[in-house]
Amino acid sequence: MPLHALAVDGNAKLLALSVVAHHTQAKALHAALTGNMDNVTFEVVNTTDEIPYRATSPSLMDDGYKVRMHRLPYDQVHVVALSEADGVVPAWGEDGLWRELTSERYTTPVLRSWIPWLKQRIEEDDTLLSPGVQWQCATRLLTLEQGRLDEMVSWGLNDHCLRIARIT
């Protein structure tokens, strides 16, 4: 199966995957990722030397996966899978972080203008973003807890790094 993208967190858990496969292989992969099979072993064959070794045998997340499949010519299927675990940001960046911080997971009020500052603080702290391997994608696992986000926003406001615009 030609691999197009892969993301694995710091515990070698699969976050995201994009592959093209024969339709029977795609069905088997779909079954494995959606929990319809027991004792699944998963291995990424590293044919390019670009994928770090620790990403070649990821285990599956307990929270399951959103899997989308699209038929291609010659009995091929494009399979895209994304973990449904809390904190998975499909496209790490300001837009992805904004979407995550304004989701139901967090209750801290956040303004869009604060995102660049918050993103920089999160990236500077090794404990807030799970280390891992991203190959041809930007999927990351945000491990930021509610209390820590509250502290960051409070600190930013008190230190005047974050501002609330006055309405006149």
C-alpha cells in the first residue's frame, strides 16, 4: 500500500494515515481501524528512508478512528483515517489550534488574536504537545489541560501579552 501521510504520537500511537490500496486491503484496513478486528498488528514498510523507524509499527488508539474511503481507478481505494482521541489537531497551525481551543473540550474564553501567542507558548513547552512523528502531514496531539490553558491566558493578560480590545 503506498503511504501518502502518517502521524504517530510520542507513544507510537497512530494519529493519522493516508494510503492508497487495493480495495480488499482497504476494506481490511477499515475493519482494523474501526475496531471490527481483534489483535491487529500494523506495520509501515519504510521504502523511502524518510519515515523514522519508531513510526513503522504504530499501535492503535483506544478512541477509534474516523475513516473515509474513496474509490479510484483500477480497483484502488484512497483511505484516510484520523484518530478520534481528544486533542488530535489534524492540521497543526493557528487555524487548527483555534478550532481545538474553541471546541467543547475547553471552557476558557479565547480570542482569535491570541492564537499566535498561545501557539508559541505551547510549542515552547514540551509537555503540552505530544512529541511524535509527522510524515507529509501536520497532525499533532495537543495534551494541554484546561487548568494549564487557564493559567496561560491569565498570565498573558496580567503580563499584557494578551489584550482585550475596548469597544468604544
